[in-house]
Amino acid sequence: MNDLWKKLEAWLAANDPLRLTNLKQPASDTELDKLEQTLGLSLPEDFKEFLKIHNGQPGTGPSLFEQGRLLGTTDILIEWQTWNELLQSGEFDENHSTPSAEIKAGWWRPGWMPFLSNGRGDHLCLDMDPSTSGTRGQVIEVLHDFESRQRLATGLTEWLEMTIKRNEA
């Protein structure tokens, strides 16, 4: 993961240095433990390594990724709790999703952990509770007002590699 971050940071330094200055300090083991305990999920090792390099971005300034702002441990918890409160309140009872085969049906599932946000209710999430044909930790797209749920990558490392290749192209 360190090598991928270095590659991304080198590209940003050469092509868009402003986005590079908009990153938080590394997450601590305590912050990661709290995240896992609150979510009731064991996080993939590559994601923990990812946050130990940069624990998200502040809410101001340019987003690091085209899909949105990188969330840190505190923001992940806020977004996850918000979605789960809406789920428990019945907000999504009338909504029906059309997920790809690797994703379990549902407008929102507690096993989805947002890690990128566009600030308008759309997220990229790690799917910690995939369907039988999915991969635990796969990256999925969850749009707040669209029923499609798509898998973008089998995991964070693959997603980050694809993102770097798109940047370089």
C-alpha cells in the first residue's frame, strides 16, 4: 500500500499539487480500533494500511479522488451511522436496489463502510458483507438516489491501482 500511495503522491506532485496538500495525518491504532469496534467489523489489512498513511481529508479544499473526498475514521463513523439510522427508521423501506451479482440487495446494508464521499450522499464503500459471488472488502458504488449498486473493484488495492492508472493515462 505504501508503494501505491507514493506513486499517487508522485503523480499529484507533478500534475495537481494542490490536492496533495489536502491530506490529514496518519490514523492511529486507537482510531482504527475504535472504528472496527463501532462498526462491529474487522477491516481489511490494506484499508488499515491506507488510513495509517493518511486519515482522510478535511471537508474543505479539492477532493483527492474524482469520486469524492477521502473519509477519515471519524467521518467514516458519521456517514455509516447516518445511513444506519435511516435504515433503522424505515426510510428505505420503499426503495429497491438493483445490485450487481457480487452485492447483496438493499438500499443500504450495515456491512457497507463508506470511505469516499462526494458530499451529496453518494459514496464508495467497502462491502464487508458481499453476496456469495462477491469478495469481502470489495469496492462498491452507493448512490443515494439511484437504485444501481455496482462493484468497482475486488478490493481497495485493486481500486487504487485502477485509479492511479486512470490518472496516468
